[in-house]
Amino acid sequence: MDKYLIRKPRTQDSSPVQDSSSSSKRVRVDFNLENLPSYPGLREKISSYHPNNHDEIRRYYLTKDPCQPVDDYPVSYFSEKPRRFRSEWYVNRNWLEYSINKDVAFCFYCYLFGQDVGKQGGGETFLVKLDSYVGGVNSAHNQAVKKSEDLLKEKQHIQSVLVKQSNQDKIEYRVELNAIVDCIRFLLCQELAFCDHDESQGSSDKGNFLELLQFLGDHNESINEVLQKFWKNCKLTHHDIQKDIVNAIARETSKAIIKDLDNGFFSILVDESRDISVKEQMTLVLRYVNKKGIIIERFLGIVHVASTIALSLKYAIECLLCEHNLNLSKLHGQGYDRASNMQGNINGLKTLNLKENKSAFYVHCFAHQLQLTIIAVAKNHINIAEFFYVVSNLVTIVGGSYKRRDALRDAQFAKIKEDLENGVCRSGQGLYQETNLKRLGDTLSSFCTILDIPILNMDEIFVFSGRPRRNTQQNTNLHYYCVELFYTVIDMQLQKLNNCFSEANTDLLLCMACLNPSNSFVAFDKEKLIRLAKFYPSDFFGTDILALDSQLQNYIFDMRNNDLFLELQGVSELAEKLDNTRKHETYLLVYLLVMLALTLPVATATVERSFSEMKYIKNELRNRMGDQWMNDCLVVYIEKDVACSIDIETIMQRFQNMTTRRR
């Protein structure tokens, strides 16, 4: 080209000439598929991205469901008449989307393939009725729908047309992909690493994934033939392919969880903790009652939060819920610890959610309550604090040195062996374990007798250690240990526990206790159950309260005269039995109360287990794992029972639709 063109020399002070049209060029937006917003009101226009990335971004949104949140939509006034969006408009309109923050409806397909008009593709609002928006066969909307369908049909892609394959090649490709998906799902459910290894053909450290795939091929001739055939040009073993498959499994797992929820109300259990790379991670767990009356707690996801203030956590929760088409209007319970950013009465996460939804009651985690109560008692009661201080020192002295541990272990082993030989003690399964503690009744008398320690007589006068106190009332040993020690500690515990509950929460829990079916529904109280219904005004309207009154009367008579309900031990068993006997259809309002009581969280054990499992997924050897990669692995690993139940064809189809594949 140089002999046809004369290059203009450039000096150091010369700057490139910009024509007048350069200023009118659009600024291209950098993107990351993991960070693309789900809210339609927050999305950038498709034209703002580089043209080479348009199809990839469109395909990403097409693999996700349209944003259709169900909420108490705000009211707007047109011509002095109130108007609001309705959730029933979603029916038979899979193209309709709604933005909560903007109170605006969008067309999903016109955003992806519509003309570049306004702030969103296809315009920002509907200027016509929904029924007439679709238009005729050749309307702009239907053309956008057709383009979306064509994008997901890979056989119509230019890349696929250029690659001519026989039916046999496609069958072999599916056999290979099926085997790879099976291997990855197995490794994820067993929490076995399959990345960060030398996966080259001649490597001796290929990692679990390639080793398992090779093992599968060695024991299946058809799979082995396919692996050998495609080993050079279509291995499907690259790290990016592995991450895409894991993402497909995770998305289908989350989709199955949301389907099981079936647009019902739920509670959230939230906590934050740092991972191995010192990044603050927030875990969110859903608690709900499924259609069979069974309490379910499912891990929804883990989100990296740069700030742990309440507003940041609330925004992260809303984004995660919106990604799965869930909304805070269905939130009927919150479970956190006692951190100020969580349960603060002014700007805590609990308070922010309660301002939007009055039914999102907060119950402090019972496990944390008990732990904090014991700690408070140990610090405030002198005798209890002294006891724990001595025990702590003893554990520190013995456990701080491996020599002392071994010496104690050997001495105890020799003593037990001698006692067994002399017939002093008996052998048996589970006896004399190092980490087990005997009950008080098993140690007190025998221990004192063997070591010649005088056994305390509870009827004698209690003697204080040290110098005798003046004018001290003399009491028996029984009075001291029972009244001055035991009753005092119990009273301190009760006071501490009562401080953890607000008056409203206490009344709420007392009303819920009336649903307990134990001892032939002895705790039943109709007035308290009606008061319980008034705690949820969005679920029980004025006429429902009147209907509940008469329904409760029939319900308790039926329950106490039905042998199937006499041996129940808890509200969870009651819900399952009502569903199995189809009594929940007869007593709809009572069953609604039961579901609300079960939905309210009482412990955050599932969240704590999620953080424990995070340490297995992201450990010191895999401390550079990305947020999306870690989230996908955790979803599949924690909810392995759901992940294993998903049809492999569904996973393969989602994987194929993620991006343009050769087959």
C-alpha cells in the first residue's frame, strides 16, 4: 500500500487531526457480564456498547427472565384520576418489564432489538395501550421478538452455517458435553477443586476434573471414542468453559428454588463476613413454606459489599432479590445478629425494611441470644465468672503444650486400662471418649468416693470461705446453691433474654405459640390468634378478620375430634398434616396464619453454615477466586440436592444459549 499512498510524517509536537464528526461519536461503554444491571431503568442502551459485544449482551439478557417484580405499585394521577401498574398485566406478556425505582414499564425485546429512541431502546414508556402495543405481524415489536428468537437458534448463526457438520458429529458433541457437565456437577457437589492445575495433555497434575473425565472415558467406550476424536480441536475443558457450565448449573438451581417459592411470602436471613482474601461478603438465605407445608431454607447467593452500612446492605439485598424477580413486598420476616447496622432502631437494616413493609418483623437469632446471655451472666455474676476463669486457665495450661496433652492422654489411658483389668469400670461403645463430658449425676458421688472427698450435706449450714462475715444470715447449703446462686443466675438470664425482644415481638411470639398442636391444642386461644392476624394487615383485610373468627371456632372443634391431629408435636408437623389431609383448603385463613408463623426466622444457622462452606470453596490455595465464580460454586455446593435434581438437558441448553457455540 505504501507505493499507492504517501504517508505524512509526524513530528513529536504534532497531534492527530480530529474532524468535526469525532465529537459526535458515541462513547463506548465498557462492560462485564457479571455487573450488567437487572433493573430495566438502570440498563445502558445496547448501542452504547461496542458493536462486537451487542449479541453477547443480548444473549446474556435473553438467558435471564424479564424483570417482573410483584409489588405494591405506587399510584400516579392522570387527568386527576389515580392510576397504577398491575401485576396481572404480566399474564401472557413475557415481554413486559417494570422498573420499581422509576415506576415505568418497558418492553424487554424492544430494548434488545428496537430502534435507538429515548433513554432506552424502544422508548422509555408506553404511549399506547398494552393490547395495541404489540401491533401486527410486521410491527417493530414482533420484529424484535423474531430477532431475539433467531439469536438463540444457533443453527441460524453465520458461525454455525459456515461449520458444516453431520448429524453424527452433533451426537458425539452432545455425548462429550454431557460427560463434562456430569463431571463438573459431581465435583461441585463434593466440593472438589477442578481448576488451578496444569491441565495440559502431558501433565502429571491435571487436577480432579480431567482425571475424573479420563476415568469416565476409560470405563465407557462411547465416551472415550468421542474424547479421543475431539481432544485436539473441541475439548470443552478450558477454564472459561468450566465457568460457563458452573454458571449454567447455578442459574438453573436458583431458578428451581424460585419456582418452588411460587411467588409466596418469605423471610431473609442475612449476615456478613470476610473471606480468605479479606473481602467483605454478604450471604442471603431465603426461608419459606413450600406447597407441601414444609419449612425450607435455601441459599440464594453471596454478594461482595464494599461497605457494611445499612444502606449499602439494603441496596445489595434489593439487587439480589430483583435479579430473581423477588421483591420486598413479599418479605415477612428478617433474621440478623445484634450488630448495630443490622438491628439498629434508627438506621439499621431492620428499620429500613420495616419502613417499606410493616409485615417484615425482625426476630433476633435465638442462638445468638443464648450465647450473649451466657456471656453476660459469666461477666456479671462473681461466682460464675470465677468458675469459667478457672476452667479457662485449666484448658489453656493443658492445651497450650503438646507435651502436657500427651502426658495427660497417656496417664488417662493407663488409668482406664488398669480399671478395666480390675473390673472397676466396664467397656462399651462410646465410653471414655476424649472429647465427651460425663453428666453431673455420673461423676459427683463416685468421683468423691474414689478420691476421699467429703460429699456436701445440703441440710448443713453453708460456710463461706475466707474470713467470717459479720451479721451474716446463716442458711443451709441447699438454700445457698438453690436460691442465692441458681435462682439468681436464672433471673439474670431471663432479664437478658427479655431485653432482646421488643414489646411487639414478644406479643407476636406469644400469639404464634397459640398455634402449637401439642397436648390436643391446649395452647389454643382464639383471641390471641385474631390479634396475630392483625399484625399482617396486607394479608388479612377487614372482612378476613370476621371470617377468621368463625373459622377458628370450627377449626379447633375439628382438630380436637380428629385422631390424625392428636399426636402432633409442633407447628411444622401441623402444617404438613393440614396439607396431607387437604384441610388447608377448608381452613384457608388458619393455614395462612400457620405459614406466617413458620416463615418467621428463629435462628441463622443456615447463614453460618454458608460461611463455613465458603472457607472450603475459597481457601488459601484459591484465594484469587472471583465473586461470580465463588457465588456459582457456593450455590451448587450448598444446594446440591436441588442441583442434582435438574435435568442435564436443561443445563446443556442454557450453556449453549450463553454465547455462540460451534455446535
